[in-house]
Amino acid sequence: MDGFLYKLVGLYELLNKRVSVEETMEHLYTTFKDYIPYDRICIALLDNEGNVYSQDVQSDYKPILKKGFSISLRDTTLKEIISTKQHRVINNYVEYMKENPSSQSTKLILEEDIRASIACPLITNDLCFGILIFSSKTINIFNDEHVYFTNMISNNMAITIEKNLLVDDLILTSITGFARLVEAKDSDTALHLDRMQNYSRIIALELQKTEAYSKVINNSFVDDIMRFSPLHDIGKVGIADGILLKPAKLTPEEFEVMKKHTIIGSEVLKKASNNLLRNGKNFFDIGIEIALSHHEKYNGQGYPYGIAGEDIPLSARIVMVADVFDALTSKRVYKNAIAVEDAIQIIIDESGKSFDPNVVQALLDSKPSILEVYKQHQESVDFDRR
């Protein structure tokens, strides 16, 4: 017991260093195996829409329930844990599945050969925001002592994890709000970020369906695209209004200044996340990729560094297509909007030149969803003009 408490103090100290959830779970998985007979640990959190998503999974084998896995709460048997705020022990998933045949998550768990689990609620201020799950491939493995240990771990983790997630959200909200103020100067409408954010998400989801990207793009990647794509032009805060708002073509000298918004944007995000650096990992990693590289062209003729092909981060290749599509179909101080079909044809013509052909194909394959977002925002603009 003394050894367990010593390791628990070590976990608490680690959490207070603001390391990531992933690093916390790695530490947890390797530290407590002498006290709890688990083969896999998973932390599941509730999102704003009431879905359960896997923040991180640790195991000695390749799990099906990988990081980013998301499922509606109604398709799981976790509802009772969240509502009662009480732990749950299942020592025989085969029998449990017979009693809960509609549980999609249980089906996936059985496919992983998991046969028993202890699920502990993560609670702060009398609210359950997630669940920590210890799973084993051995039937009838868990006893009361194991329940005691897992509850102690979850109770110690809850407050710090919830606080860290809250701080991350507050900082991201502040930075995104600043990006919207910058965008408001450069657009006829404040809806550009909302549109291209949704276009980016749709394209990412379409790519996820393909064999080439199914293992590259998970739900976490899609969430990050949605979360960070509005920060793509935040570097324009460092560009003079005389250039940024010029209602005519920029001179070559002015364009060289405009190009610098990519580097400025990446530096802004690096500085903004200084307090979120965790063992070399940056909270804004995807945002920095997007801000820096969303003007890099697939043929290497873009800026700021002229990188090409798959050397350009996938996040930036996706956002570039979404951004250009919205820029073409939107009115700006220096141009009128063009028709959707004309915009799509321009993007097709630039496939393999400016744009990644796979991303262009994803745009085409998701055209109905893209048009739905476009029409929805057009209706909003028309209503605002009344």
C-alpha cells in the first residue's frame, strides 16, 4: 500500500506540471501495473454535444479504440456512470453484451478481446466530465482492492485534468477571438472563418474515408482542423492596413510584405502557447502548421519556404483548398465573388500545381456538404442585408 501511495503522489506531481493527457496516460499505464491487472487504459471525455470521445488509449497491443474515437453517449453503456457518478465493474463482457446488445462500444471492446473492466467517473464540482477505464483480457479478474486503487487514481486525476483542459480552452478561445477581429478588417463579412472552418472539416472527413488517409486522419485530427483552421491568417495582425486593405492589386514590394503574415502567424501562436508547452509538445502544433504553410503550393512555388508535395503538412494542404474556395466565392474589398462552379473549376485546374490532388478530390466528393454550408451562409448574409 505504501508503494502505491508513493506512486500516486508521483502521478499528482506530474499532473501539476501541466503535461499532456497523453503523457499522463503513458505514465499511468507503466506505473500501476503491479497493483491493478489491466491490459489497456482509456480516458473518455464528454464533448459539448454529449458525445463520448477517447482522449487517449494505452495498451501493449494496437487497440481498435484509438485516440480520437468518438461515439454518441446513447450508443454506449456509460450513461449510468455519468448520471450516478459511481464506478462500474464488469468482469464478463461476453455476458454483459447479451444484456446490452445495442451497445456499439461494447461490441468494439469485445473485438479487442477485452473481457473485464473497471470504469471510474472523473468528477469536479459534482459534475462528471469523463471516465477513466481500466480493462483486462482476463475474465473475472477485478476485485474490491482493484476498485479501491482505481478510484483513488481517478479522484486524484480529475481536478487537475479538468483544470488543464479548461485552461487550454480559455487560451484557444481568446486567440480565436483575436483572429476573428483581424479577419473582420480584411473581409466584407465576418463569416469567412466560419465557412472555411466548416469546409476544412468536411474535406478532412472525406479524406478520412479513403484507404490512403484512414489511418492518418482520426477524430482528433478532424477536431484540430476545426479548432485551429480559423487561426490561418492570424499573422495579418502584423501587416499594415494600407497593404492589408488595399482595394487594388499589390505591388511586388507590397506582396513581399504580405507574404510575411505566414511567419508572423506561426510566431504569434508559438509565443501564445509558451505556458502550454509540455515536454516539447506544443498545444498549437496544428495551428502553427496551418498558419505557416497554408500558402505553400503543391508544386513548390508557394511561400514562405517553397516546400512541395507531402512535405507540406496535411493540415495546411486541407485548409489551403478550403480557404481558396471560400475566397473565390466571397466578395472582398478588392474583388467580387465568383460562381461556385467557376471556383471549383479553378481549383480543379490547379490540382497538382497549387493544390494536393487528393484534397481536391475530397472537395469534389464532398460537394453536396460543401454547398450546404455555402448556401446556409449565403442565406445568413442575405438576411443581414435586409
